[in-house]
Amino acid sequence: MPHWLQLMTDSLPTLLWAGVKFTIPLTLLSFVLGLSLGLVTAVTRLFAPKPLVLVARFYVWVIRGTPLLVQLFVIFYGLPSIGVLLDAFPAALIGFTLNVGAYTSEIIRAAIASVPKGQWEAAYSTGMTWGQAMRRTILPQAGRVAVPPLSNTFISLVKDTSLAAAITVPELFQSAQRIVATTYEPLILYVEAAFIYLAMSSVLSALQSRLEIRFGRYGGMLEANR
């Protein structure tokens, strides 16, 4: 067996285990928490009093206007200077959650705004409260519009978790870096890590296509064209 193939075979279990133990949990937790934060932020920007709207807009402005890597460094390396000490994984989780929350809030806000005003009026005419109208009528329709961009955000998050290596989270990419430090074979190991990320992204892209067909507004047309 060629040396490069042997090295990839030997390192594959370690990289996969790091992905299962850290990369996947970090991605799922960050997305779920970030999506919840994004929903709250979007609703705040659309319906809350002016002071809360300004707070939400400021949060989105700061997060979208600064690099994710800088945000992680501020949380993990910066906060200890004011007495806030966080382990690597919680720091990464907070950073990714805040980042996802800002971006998904814009997606959700646009999706809610795209629902025709007549849908609100129809919901109110049946005796629904604002909360019932939002939960039963508006969000289900907005969710269909939001599926493609939210799916793209999730796929991007899988790849962005590699930045957690910079704050010592032993996820997939940092595991590759550690093996490189002992084998001195950066090209082979980094290419292998890239292929693992590519495989995960490809699976998620296939699932995204199925979701778009199932939940898209014109799902029947999309399905007929495939």
C-alpha cells in the first residue's frame, strides 16, 4: 500500500471520531440555538417597540460586520481579561450561536415579511390572536420560503466549525493538525480532512434538495422537472 494511502487509512478513524464527538454536536447545537435566537431577533425587529428594535439591529450589525474568527477570539481569549473564563467548546458554541442567530434572523425576517398581509387579516377574521396567527398561519408559510437559505446556512456552519480549531476545540480540523505535527505530512492530512468536509456537505446538499421539493412553494413543479 502506498505511504500516502496508508497514512490516510490510519488517520481516518481519528478524524471521524473527532467529527462525531465535536464537529457534529457543535454544528447541531449552534444551529438549533442560533435558529431560536434568530427567530426571536427577527420577530423583535418586525413587531417589538422601538428600543428593542434598536438593540436587535445593533446585534445583527455587529455580528454581520465582524469576522467569525475575531468573534471567537474575543469570546475565548478576550473575555478572560475581564474575569469571564470559558472552556473551548462552550466558547465556540456561544460564538457560533451568536453568528448563526444574526444571519438567520435576516432570513426569517425576510420570510415573514414575504407573507401577504391578507394572511394576517384572514387569521384575525377567524378569531385568532396575534400569537395564534403567527404560530398557525404566518410561520408555516414563512418556513417554506426560508428552507433554502436556512439549509445553506447550516451547510456553511458545518465548514465554519473548522475555525474552532483556532481556540483549541479538538474538532475534525484540529485533529488533522495534531496528526500533521507528528507525521509532517500536511498535504495528505489536510486533503483528507477536506474530503471529509466535502462528504458531509454533499450529503446535506442532497437532503436540502429533498427538503426544497417537499416544503417549497412550487414543490410539485420542482419534482416534475427532476
